[in-house]
Amino acid sequence: MGKVAAAVKVMPQSPDVDLDDLQERLEQSLPEGAKINGVERDDVAFGLVALIPTVIVPDDAGGTEAVEESFATVDGVESVEVEDVGRI
């Protein structure tokens, strides 16, 4: 079984959200078998900055769905969107 790398855009609820704290909470929320391999920050508008973690998950049924669901439940997250997926 291989692995999949997915860039997941996580939009905070407001520009006031502490991005370092949000990143830590995202890492803690990961389902078993998934890990974050780097995080980029993307300036969106009006001081709002999105986090784009690259998440490595096993290539099995469900793919990134469990990661998306866990990220969506983290306090301070407005939306979660997979931007890019590739096998590694």
C-alpha cells in the first residue's frame, strides 16, 4: 500500500486566530496513520492568512476524507479544502 500527499487549505475564522496555535491544534487532530509534512501560509485578503499543510496519509479507502473531517472540527477553522493530491 502506498501513500498520498495532499495539500489541504485551512481557512481560519478570522484574522485574529493565532496561526501557530491553530497549526498545533491541526497536528493534534490528525487521525491515526496521517502526518503533516510541512505547512505553508497563504495571504488571502484583509489580513486573513490560510494554512496549507501537506498531509501524508495511507492510500486506502477514504483517502483524505478523515483528515478533512478532523480539521473541520478544530476550533477556529472556518473551512477545509483539498487543493492538490498526489501519490508518493
